[in-house]
Amino acid sequence: MSDEVLKLRGVSVRRETSLLLRNVDWTAHEDERWINHRPQRGGQDHLAQVAATVLYPTEGTVDVLGERLGDVDVFELRPGSA
């Protein structure tokens, strides 16, 4: 069994004419802790929303806890929502 909890491949988010994220690849493992710290808001907010399954990417794939976003009910993935 893999220890990957989050895997993004080729993730892009576009809203109308704005490209908010472009071609992001990121894998987070069970024993890792990540912080995304910048003084200004920007793409990192959208990346966090995709990782939290709040924002669906325009392109690419997102796997959370071994389940593909779009193939699973995201409420089953969120703690305390089942």
C-alpha cells in the first residue's frame, strides 16, 4: 500500500480568461507536513483548495487517499463528514 495521501499530476485551474494554476505536479506522503507561506495571496490559495477537494481542476488529475477526484464522493474523503 502506498503512503501517498495526495497526488496532483498536470493540474491546471482556469477561470474565464485567467490561468490560476498551471501544470502542477505534487505528491504529499503520509509522514510529511507542508506549509505554503507567502506574504501575498495568489496561486497557493487555489492549490490549497484543490488539495482540500474544494476546487476542482480544469485539467489534470488529483488523487486523495488513493481515490481519484471526480470518481469518488469527496464528502467520503473529508474527516467527520461520513
